[in-house]
Amino acid sequence: MSLLLTGNSASLSEEELDEYSDGTVKLRNSNIELMDQDILYHLALGSESHDLQEMFGDVKFVCMGGTPKRMENFAHFIMNEIGYKLPAGTQLQDISAYSYRYSMYKVGPVLCVSHGMGTPSVSILMHEMIKLMYHAKCKDPVFIRIGTCGGIGVDGGTVIITEDALDGQLRNSHEFTILGKTIHRPAKLDKKLARELKSLASPDDPYDTIIGKTLCTNDFYEGQGRLDGAFCDFSENEKMDYLEKLRENGVVNIEMESTIFAALTHHAGIKAAVVCVALLNRLNGDQVNAPKEVMNEWQARPQILVSRYIRKVLTHNGQLKSLFGHQGSIKSPRRFKLVQQESQAHE
Ligand SMILES: O=P(O)(O)O[C@H]1O[C@H](CO)[C@@H](O)[C@H]1O
Ligand SMILES: O=c1cc[nH]c(=O)[nH]1
């Protein structure tokens, strides 16, 4: 059985899902199968207008991050890392350009997609990406968010792999309001994948890579206890008490997408991870004021880690050589810079 569809998300246990699993992505929504076509409106794709299996059937890694530019840079970077060659005379294209919402680049088995900021933006994208995986019959895709965050007690430039994603009340779940009712879905990420990513940090990396809990908020300013928003009704002491409480609870960073990302991938049975770089240590301040060049270099760090993982999996599957002709070379921060410069030259 390749597909298991149900309109009732509570009716399938994890064991039942596993039992029927052939690696393809299951939709917990029987309505989709009954529709003549499924328009993935925000991706500018559709199940009838496009041959989604032909276009995306080979996708193994879905990498997401907030900005279109970051994901375009990552597409160029990973293309070099896995030695993927575009057909002669062609360039990387933004597949979702005409949605004017998200950007999407495909580099062989790697999809690089921008998700915007915050839960609503990621949620819409996740629904459509999960349906894309279903229509394309992708097998065992892994979703990874490559992001930025505020660190708690860690220096700017530290790479943080999320162990558990917590909501504003430190619950390891995401709260949804559906038909006026509040429900929670577990915000579970794949712990084994998190450990594997951590193992790919090199002692030669000139920065730390750590695993810890991530707080996910609905706002960058008041929601993250900043004193520098347009409004602030709390004192600096109250802010510091809050950040210390987070630290006591094992929280090492704050961002704005991890719980919805974890909850929806987990609900779809998709393995997922979140890797962010800290742009500042929130115990020292609120303003993001590192120089642009420094921040660009920091933002490359999660991408380097994720590229090591992708290379490792493809090498293990014998795909790196057979699919792309050569092994590509390795993953140094310097290489990333060169690829970034090349990609900027293409603008
Ligand atoms: O850098 P990205 O991935 O966009 O994510 C972080 O940056 C944004 C805030 O500046 C939020 O979306 C937060 O989660
Ligand atoms: O402090 C920060 C930095 C980046 N992203 C966030 O959500 N918070």
C-alpha cells in the first residue's frame, strides 16, 4: 500500500503509520485524493498543471530558511558541495518565482526553499511542501530548517541544533486554533538526526556547535523580551529574570518557527531538524548589530553543517559519485565564501 489517507488525524497510531510505511509521505487528509487537482497556490505549482513526480520525485532533502537570498546562496553552495552539474547553458531558477511569496531552488535531490518569518508564513509553506512531497511520491524526505536566532548565554556565531522546540509557555508542542478549538500537536524533532548533525561539527571549526532547547515565539520584540521594540511594558530586571528562567530550563536560543516546523513534520511522519546560528547573546543585549560581513559569515555556518550531512547521506547511498559524476570537494568556510561571491555575481 503506497498511500494511507484519513480525514481523522487522531485515528492513526504511530505504529499503524509505520506498519504501512513505504517511505512515501502520507497525508492525513482524505479530501486531497478526491480532488481533480490540487493547486499549491503559494508555490505556483499544481498537481495537474505540473508533473510533480517528474519534477520533484528524486527530492531527499528539503532545506528551509527565512530569506530567499539565504536559500539561493545555499542552493549554489550545495550544488558545489555535491558536485551537481546543471544542464549546459542553464542556470538555477526560482521555481516559485511567480508565486511572489516564497522562493524555491532545486539542486538534484536538494530543495532549497524560503519560508518567511513566523508561524503563519511557515505553516502555509509546510502544508504545501508536505503535499508536494506526497504528490511527487518522494521517499523518506528529510526537512531541515537553516535559520538564525538569538542565543541565551552563547556567543554570536555559535551554531545551535534544536533538541526540543518549546512554545512561549515552555511547552514542547505547538498550539493550533482549528474550527475555533484549541489543540496541541507535539513539536517533536528527530533526536537521532540532531545527534548526527552534531557529530558532523569539526574540531577545526572556529566556532562552537551545540545542541539545546529552542524557544519559539510569535514576535521578535516584546515576544522575545526585548527592551527595544516600539512598546515595552516590562523592566530590564524583569527581562533578565525571564531570560535566566529560560536558561535554567535548558533553553539556549530563541527564534520564531521551530514549534510549527516540528509539529507539522512530526504530524506528517517526516524526519526533521532545526539548525540556527546565534546572531547575538541576548544576555548581553537586544540589538542585532554585528557587521554585515560578520553576519553573512555566521549565516554560512549552519549551511556548512547541513551540507556535510547531505554529502554524508549521499555518499552512504552511493549517490554522490554515480548521480553527479564527481565527488565535489569539501566544505570549508572559505569555499562557502567563494560560492557566495559567485552566486552574487549571477544577480
Ligand atoms: O533567520 P530566519 O530563519 O529567518 O529566522 C529568524 O529570523 C527572523 C527574525 O529576524 C525570525 O523568522 C527568526 O526565526
Ligand atoms: O534575537 C533573534 C535573532 C534572530 N532571530 C530571532 O528570532 N531572534
